Amino acid sequence: MAREFSRTERLGSQLQRELSVLVRDEVKDPRLGMLTIQEVRVVRDLSHAKVFFTVMGGEMDMAACTRLLNEAAPFLRRELGHSLKIRSIPLLHFVHDESVERGARLSALIEGAIDSDTTKHSS
């Protein structure tokens, strides 16, 4: 049987799609690099949304990217209000998603362990 999605999950995925377009088209800071909205988690009462993002390239460190996006949050929230058909738009809180970097680091460690194991057994 198919799993039913809650209202918060549906709103989170809709916010993710809309924010991806808005950030791409409206946030015009070349230092930011290529930004990807990974996930949006909306609290149960729909008052706040935590937006997880990753950045590839760019000249800014993660703290500066997070600060820039959180400063742009009121503008993005207002733009979401124009495009979404819901009564109130949640407050946006941007958080850097470290899971991609952590996964790449773990993959590199596993590859290194496998390489050292094969060189040790082939000698």
C-alpha cells in the first residue's frame, strides 16, 4: 500500500521546488556558486521551515553563504507568498547540509582502505 504523505512533507517538497527556482533566478550573487536546495523540513504548525542547502564552487565559505541566504530569507518568503496558494508562508531558516561532504569523505576513506588492503595482499 502506498505511503500517505503528510501536509508538512507536501509543503516541504513544494517549497523546495519553488525555492530552487527563486534562488537560481533571483539571488544574483556570483560569489555564491552553484547552490542546491537539498531538503525543506516544515514544522507541524507550518510556522517555520528549515532549508538544507549545499554549494559547489563559489568564493564564499559556508558561514558566509548561510548568512547571505538567511539575510535573503524575508525576500524569498515574500516571493513564495506570491507564487504559493497557502494562507501563511513559514519563516525560512537556511542550514548548510554537510551530509554530501560527509558521504564523499567516507567514500574516500573506504576506497583508501580497499586500495591499501589489495596492495597489502598482492605483495
